[in-house]
Amino acid sequence: MKLFVTGGAGFIGSNFVHYVFARRPDWAVVNFDKLTYAGNLANLTALASHPRHRFVRSDICDGAAVLAAMRGCDAVVHFAAESHVDRSIYEPAPVVRTNVIGTFTLLEMARELAVPRFLHVSTDEVYGDLPPGEAADEDYPLRPSSPYSASKASADLLVLSYVRTYGFPAVLTRSSNNYGPYQFPEKFLPLMITNAMIGKPLPLYGDGGQQRNWLHVADNCRGILAALERGRTGAVYNIGGLDVEANLDMARRVLRLLGRSESLLSHVADRPGHDRRYALNSSRIAADTGWRPKVALEEGIRQTIEWYAEHSEWLAAVRDGEYMSYYEKFYENRNASLQAIAGTRKD
Ligand code: NAD
Ligand code: DAU
């Protein structure tokens, strides 16, 4: 099996590539990634001289580059995306370009080459806010709230249209919030961990009562491989974690596990359009492949804290100029940045 993996230098993609080589040692991977701020070759150091891992630095919107690198592959696993909701609110253009046009380009090239399997990685955010007590199954209405989630829903609809119109051999996964090793610290959990480690405030948007369904990245990788190998063509599979928890409680867990004071909790201005609650029903993937989440939140967070503590060099390199200017704009000058957006809103 030769996989064409997009976004394999990012958080979930790099975890997936490591996971595949550990579980399917005779497989080969073409790892196609543009190396945006979120892509990091240091996530792949252990594979630098692996004989069946080939890294190609390029853009999924570049059809000719995709076609050349995809030729001869047996399956596509498509992770590449602009993945951060906050950045999509401030600057939607690269998000729509990569997530929609990039996915369309991959579909066209895979169709031209008649690649036998295409796994599209999507998100529970396409379902939008869920009322208390409800969990979205795969037939739940799509009501995305942010430019990011709307771009992912658009890509999902394109993939599904190819299934219906061209008999395209795609499978889709929609997972909940991932956490674990190699996650860029713009995302909630690594931001809370890495700030708490150095005694910096933990910024909670609004009241911190928003709930997410937390999924360890190893559970997601296992689910994606199960869907790739055993999922029904044309099917969408939700992949949700064991625990739904509010951001405030997550931040408190981090502080407790690190022995830090709750005085570090800091409520800051809310994210515009912020979804209050996500929850997934993942019974379809369980029925079709036997997959179930395994990692409980307390243990998963403990391991993740250990990973960041043991990878101080990785973290120092990631916290470079781009991250610091991002941090300044989104946190230190948060009110001014949000006011600039509010000026364009018609409430
Ligand atoms: P990430 O931001 O860590 O990594 C994205 C990767 O894609 C990076 O390596 C980046 O360089 C690459 N990339 C971006 N634009 C590209 C382009 N135009 N061409 C080629 N490569 C490009 O993202 P992640 O958190 O690992 O998410 C991976 C996928 O999983 C995304 O599709 C995301 O929507 C989805 N997802 C993520 C989560 C989560 O909690 N992180 C949950 C559900 C779904
Ligand atoms: O649900 C799946 C999605 O999860 C993925 O599709 C996205 O790619 C991924 O980024 C993630 O989106 P979220 O918006 O849920 O994740 P984020 O880590 O940005 O935020 C998680 C929650 O924490 C959310 O309610 C916003 C809040 N938050 C986030 C940050 C960065 C804070 O309170 N403070 C923060 O500093």
C-alpha cells in the first residue's frame, strides 16, 4: 500500500504517519505538505532516513505538483488544511483557498489518476452549536459557524458530490477536538499547558463554559486507519472522544496536574460567533469497523503535559517570531483586534 498523505507535517497528519509506520511497516508514504506556519519537519525527525517515507514540499492547490506526486499511490489521506478557527475569523482567504480549492484540486487529480481510495479528514465543527442533551450523528444538519467550519463543510459537500456523481471512492471522517503530541500551541490545550508551565495567564474566551468533545490524537489515528481500511465507500464517520468537558474545567485540570495556582485563569474577550457546545454520536464507525475511543481525558492530558515538558527544544523552536507576533495580536492586543472585526459586523 502506498499512501498519499496531505498535511503530514502538521499535528494530526504527522501523528498519523508515525502511527501507520508503526502498525503497517511494509506501507509507503508520500507526505505532501506546504509547510505553512503549522507544518513542521521537526514532527517527522524520526523518519528522516526512512526508506519508504518521501516528503514533498508543495501546495495542494497546485494541480501539476499534486498529479506528479500522487501518481502510483493506492490511497489518499487528506489532512492538509488551514485548521485554526481564530485565524479563519481574522483572515478567511487562505482558509477558503486551501480548504475548498485545495480539496477540489485533490479530488480532480485523484479522479484523473483513478486512485482507488480517498479519505477526507473533516471535523465535528460542520454541525455547529448543539443544544444541551443532543449529540450529532452523521445525518445531523450542517450549520457551520466560522469561516473555517464553513470551508470544511464546503469541502465535505464537494467530496460527497463526487461520490454521487462520479462514483468516486471516498470515505469521510469528522472528528472532535484532538489533543496530544506535536500540537501547535495556538490551540487550546497546548496553549494552556505551555502557558501554565511558565506561569503565564491562561486566556479563557468569555465565561469558559463552552464544551468540547476531547479526543486523544492516537484514538483519531486509529479511527482514520479503520475507516480507510474497513469503512464503506461514500460513508461519513464521526470520531468522537470519551469526554465532553468545558474549557474552564480543562484549564483547571491542567493547573492541578502542573501544581499551579488557579489565579492564572484569565477571562478574555470572547471569540466572535463562538460555538457553545459540540458532542458527537460515533456509533456508526463502531458498528462498521469496531473502533471505539480508549484514552480517558485525565490520563491523556497527563501524558500530553509530560510530552511538552520533555520536548522543550521542539517548543522553543515553535515559539519563534511568527508565533510571538500571532500571540501579540490575538492575546496582548485582543480587544483592539476584535474591535477591528466588530467594525465590519452588522449586529
Ligand atoms: P495543522 O494546522 O496542525 O496542520 C495542517 C497541515 O497542513 C500543516 O502541516 C500545513 O503545512 C499543511 N498545509 C496547510 N495548507 C496547505 C496547502 N495549501 N498545501 C499543502 N499543505 C498545506 O492541522 P491539524 O490540527 O493537524 O488538522 C488536520 C486536519 O484535521 C485538518 O483537515 C483539520 O480540519 C482536521 N481536524 C482537526 C481537528 C483538531 O482538533 N486539530 C479536529 C477535527 C478535524
Ligand atoms: O472540533 C474540531 C475542531 O477543533 C477542529 O476542526 C479545528 O481544526 C480545531 O482547531 C478545533 O477547533 P476549536 O475552535 O474547538 O479549538 P480551539 O483549540 O481553537 O479552541 C477550543 C475551545 O477553547 C474553544 O471553545 C475556544 C476556546 N479557547 C481557545 C483558545 C485558543 C479559549 O478559551 N482560549 C484560547 O486561547
